[in-house]
Amino acid sequence: MVLCLAVSGLEVLKWIGYFLVALLCLMLMIMLHELGHYTFGKIFKFKINEFAIGFGPKLFSKTNKKSGEVFSIRAVPLGGFCSFAGEDEEGDNDGDFNKRPVWQRIIVLFAGAGFNFLSAFIVITIFFSAYGEYFPVVGNVYQHVEYMEDGSYSILEDSQQLKEGDVIISVNGKECYSLLEYNRLSSLISKEEDNIEIVVIRNGERQTVNVTKEYYVSYTESGEKDSEGNPILQEQISKSKGLGISMATFSVQKLNGAQAFKHGATFGYDVLRVTANSFKQLFNGSVSVGDTMGGTATAIFSLAQLVQAGIPAIIYGFCILSMSIGIMNVLPLPALDGSRIVFAIIEGIRRKPLNRRVEGTIHFVGLIVLFALAIILDLVHFFG
């Protein structure tokens, strides 16, 4: 009993550590986002009132005597903000947010998401170069079959060109990474013609293998056992042509500088594409809200699970979530940067602003709605 309690207590302490690391990662992403606003605000000489990490009561603050800017750490570590003078009202001073040119405001607003993408790109590029990118490894290799005119078939000997343990790098020049898209290999194979050129790493050497799609035979358990208790296998013939392989796991392959840069850019595009596809699935009803969206608690819990998996998983998760935060913030939803960008564009087109009080009210109400929505999404994710 005492031993069980000790083990349980140790697990609790471990998970507390995981959540603390996850929380620090999330705060770093938010700090980088606000730093983007702050940096370009300084470049364009905007008047900045406060740069804060967290919400709620101040735990620590320091005022720059020259500029009057306040740097603070607040009690609730679930966000942050960069407060500009005259942000939700018609300012009187040249440095006030709404007194600055529209194009400068748009850049400052977009800079938060830009810093999220830029930081994630830099981190993942270094990761691919120093640690490596993930490529699929061939697991089971099945023999191809040849159909006869009467509908019967025969198993072809030595028909499979791929070998167990091959690391598949590309299919017809299209690379087969990564953990972000688990089924990328299958997706590429299905889109290519029957004759495929595949680059593999076999026994430590890079080789090019010419593969032809064929019908193949695999073996599954029938649910019955022989006299010795071993499961009885039954043949299963594929209904469509394929390579006749299964993926076993991933292999980490280091990339040179140019390759890492390219993969970093592709990684960003893939995050954007996967996020857009998630929204599409959400709106057409193919997935539920709880499967695709969540609030702050969901993000921290997901990151904590990755912390448990180790440093590579943390880096992957950090980069994906940082880019996702950037994407979410440029959506044209009230209180988010994307909505403020829309208002700035409308002002630029009309050559005069909309009512500042109305705009401020929209953002204030939107902020409350977003906080409420985040809580509801967390509840749906964990209990729905």
C-alpha cells in the first residue's frame, strides 16, 4: 500500500513537471507573439504603454523612465499583451496607435503572427539540421500476385523490390516526410502512376529503386488457433494495386543546411494546410468540435503529453502550436489581430475610420466571447 502511494505520488510530481514545462512553452510562444507587436511598434515609433506577460494583478513591474513603458509579469500565466496608446480610441498624439498610418498599423498587427511563424521556422530548421527529419521505414513486405484468366491467382516469387528496413526518402521526387502527416507515404503512392521511382536508404546507402504497383497478398489472423494455440493466418488479396508494404516506424535523417531550410518552409506550409483542412472538416461535419479545437487548457495538456515523450516531441509540438497561434490570430474574429487588420484596411479604403467607440466595443465583446468559447471548448474536449 505504501509503495503504491509512493509510486502514485511520483507520477503526480512527474505530471506537475510536464505541465509546468508545457506552460513555459506556451508562455514563450505568447511572449514571442507580443514581442512581434512591440518590435515593429518601436520601429514605427508607436507609443507603447505596457508589455505584459500574463493577465490579472501585477506580480512584478518596471517602468522605463525615458519612454514611460511598463514591463510587467502578471499573476495569471495564460496570455500576455502589448498595450499601445490610443488603440481603441481616437488619439491626440502622433505616437498613438490610431494616429499612425494605416500601412504601419497593419504591419504592427501582423507582426505578432509573423514572429510566431519566424521563430517556429528557425527552431524547426535548426532541429532538422542538428537532429533530423522523420521518414517512413518499411515494415512488412508482401509478395505480389498474378491473376489468371479464370480468376485464380498465383504468388510471384521475388516480386517485391522494396526490402524490410528500407527508409523511404521520396516517391517520384516527392519527399515522404514527416510526423506531421502520418499517411503522407500512402497519399503519395495513391496519386502516382503504376511505375514509381523510389529513393531509399538501405544498409546506410542511398539507392534508387524502380517499383511497379501490383496486387499483393497479405496475411491476417482468422480468429482461430491451431492445435498448439498459435493463431491461424488467412490470405487476403488487395483489391487495388499498391506497393505491398506496411510502414513500421520512422527513421530520423539529418539534413544539410539547404535541405533543412527547405523542409522548414515546407513544414510551415503543411501546418497551414492541415489547419485549413481541420476547419474544412469541422464545417462539413466530418469531425467534431472536440476533436479539432480546444482552449488554453487543451493546448497545455497536449503540450504536457509531448513533454513526456521527450525533447524532439517538445520541439515538434512547440513549432506546430506556435504556427497555429499565428494562424488563429490573423483570423478576422473580433478582438484578434485579424479583425483589427480588417478594420484598418476598411479605413484605408474609405480614407476615414469607422466609429472608434463601436470598433472598441466590438473588440471588447469579442474578447469576452473568445474567453468563454475557450472555456467551453476545453469542457467539450475533456468531457464532451
